[in-house]
Amino acid sequence: MGRVLFIADAHLTPGDERTFKIFNRFVTELLNEDAGQLFIMGDFFDFWFEYKNFIMSSYFSVLESLRRLTNTGWKVNFIVGNHDFTVGDTLQKITGMKIYTQYDLRHNNKLYRLEHGDLQMGNDFTYHLWCFVMRRKITMCFWSLLPPLVVDWMIALIIKLSRGVTKRGKLRERTLYDVMKNYECLNGYDGIICGHLHDYQDFIKKIDGCDKRFSVIPAWYVDAPEYAELLDNDSLIVHNLMEK
């Protein structure tokens, strides 16, 4: 069946050649293995807006790597994040990935809910209002009317403003179990696996008498590119690409 792998929160930015090379190296290593499943758990891009007939040339090498991976039989599933929720048909056609907002992963008779995780975060009214506004069709229409160069400029501004949130350890004290606004979304599931909080977490909590798993995939930092693997015995382990 092949391995089941996860990466999250790479926050790729146009022109970030060092991070691109590290990701392309990761893909090259996977190409030498039996095909498995790779879940990209959101915020792969620091910002993405999808035109029907235009893709920023800075991303070409990464998109080509993803296309090579899917062409060799790897099942690559892209779960949208709060930085790249506009990904869609164009990205899917170019790379062969499948795009999801949420994915149900059945593994060893367990059913896990996979999502980026930002919409499960507590009562942050300002953040959820921002998400509501940004994800409306009228907002997307507005973006589509802007020339690509203007969008590039706005992307650079958004990236600059978000840098304080994406630093390592910034969200370390926020455990997934504590910040989830409710647990009803886990009805029928054995647990949730997500990204967004950047620091690795994996623990079991009892909800209404049932054991539920709460897992966070670590962020893919340029100096410590980590990815997770769900083993046959349902344990989740983390690999650091630089330690190989």
C-alpha cells in the first residue's frame, strides 16, 4: 500500500528558492519508493490566488515536482489552509493532486478527520470574521479583477504582516484539545489530524467516554523540514529531512 505521509505549513513564498529545493529533494526521495499517500495539510503556500490562465512562475519547480509525484502513482491530497484556500481546478490539473477542505482517512479500522485546523480554533471572533469575508464569492470576484502584478504586491504585504504568527514556538502553548471550540465534529471519528498550530502534538483525550486522538503535524521550517508518517500500528512519527 505504501507509506502514509503528512506535511503542513510550509508557507512557500515566491522566490524562496532554498525552501523549494528542500521540498524538491523530498519529492525526489519519494520517487524512489513504492507509491503511497501524501497529505499536504494546508498553508503549503504563504498565499495563493488562483487565476484560470495564470500561475506565478516562481512556483513552477514545486508544481512540476508534485506532477512528477502523482504521475508515478503517489496519491497526493491537498487540504486547503487559511493561506491557500483559493486553490482549485487549475492547481489540480497542473499537478494531478486532489483538493479537499476536509478528508476522512480510514486507517487500521480507525477513522480520522483531516483538515487544516484553523476553523476549529476557539472563539477568535476577529479571525473567523476575516475568514468569512475572505471566502465569500464576491471577495473572490474582486481579487480576480485585479492584475497579477497588483496581486503579487498584495501577497508580499500579507506575507510580511503574517510573519509574526509563523515563527517557531509562537503557538506552542496552544494545544489542539484546549483550543477547539467544540468536539461535536469528532462524532463518528476516532480523532482529528491537522496543521495550523505549527508545533507537533499527538495525544489521546476522552470525549464522552471515548478515546479521541488529537494530532498536529509540525510545520515545514526551512532549517528543520519535518514531516509525519502514520505507521501500520497507528503510531505517528516525525522525520526531519535534514537528519537523513
